[in-house]
Amino acid sequence: MQTIYFDLDGTLTDPKPGITGSIQYALKKLGMAVPSQDELTWCIGPPLHASLKALTGTEALADQALLLYRERFSEVGLFENTPYPGIHDTLAAVAATGTRMFVATSKPAVYATRIIDHFGLKSYFERVFGSELDGTRVDKRDLLRYALDEARVDAGSAVMIGDRSHDVVGARTNGMTAIGVLYGYGSEAELRDAGAHHICAAHPELLGHCVG
């Protein structure tokens, strides 16, 4: 029986308003140019500090931006989020097979756990794995190694499902099967270039790879 690790942002929920709105808030507070939300969608998924450094230009400004981002995100932004239509049905179908299911996200676990609980997804997962606020395990390779060890899962029977290249790279580095989804924020080219074993356009297609 396979064990499945699901990414959160762009895979289980659409977090665009909360993430991009909180980035805008941080940049405005720093007196910097503020891109539109659509122009910031590339920030959804990868470790946030690196994206903020690209936007602000320096490590020090990225540190300040991250604190300001969390100022808004921790109270408002994390709930400006929507589960993808039908995702409950897909998760229920996978869960009904007895497959072990976990969340593995670069987002701090303290936020990811609240999001999963708030949107009624908690019952599907044994545990939510995320990074720490200090940046520990923000790299998906490190996170998945930790998640496999903590759950006592053999990587050869484990699947990582996500929408960005770092999900795929993290999975392949750890010897897992990598499945990319196209309804999130990564392109097909991004996922294929990263080495995804399978690509699904819609989450119901996951059933064929995970429980078929």
C-alpha cells in the first residue's frame, strides 16, 4: 500500500489572495513597489524567504518583509484561501482505501495545521508536516526526508503530490514517486523538467495513480 504526501498550497487549496495580499502588505510597509496579485503568483509554493529576497533585493530586507508578511498572514491571510472544488471527494476516495495520507508543505506547520483544520481537511491526514518559523525544513528535500523518517515510511512506496518543481525535486531526491498537478501554480514544463513521474490535469485523475 502506498503512502501519499500532499502539498498544501496549489494542491489542496488555492491560497492566492492570502499569500499575494500579504506580500503586497509587506512591500507597501517597506515603501517598495507593489506588484499586482497576478504578478506575484510565482511566489506561491516555493520557500517564501527566497521569493521575498528576489522581490526586495537583499537578505536584510527579505527578513523584514517576512516579519511583515507574517503580521498580516497569521491573522488574515491564512484564511483567504479556498479548498479546490471536489478535493474533499478525492481525499475521501483515497482515504477509503486505507492509504496513509500526510500533508508536506514548505509553509510553517503552525500555519498549515490551522488551515487544514479550518477547511475541514484534518480528518483525512495522519499528520501535517511543515517547516519551522526559523526556516528549518523549508527545503522540500529536507522536509520530506524528515516526514518519511517520522512516519516510518519506506520512500520506495511513497508518493509526493504537488504543483511546483520543488515538490518533484524533493520527492525524487528522497526516492519517492513524484506526481505533478496542473491546476495549481506550476506549469507542465516546470514539472516535467523537474522529473515528475506522472502529471495530472485535475485532482480526480490522482485516483488512477494512487489507488488504481
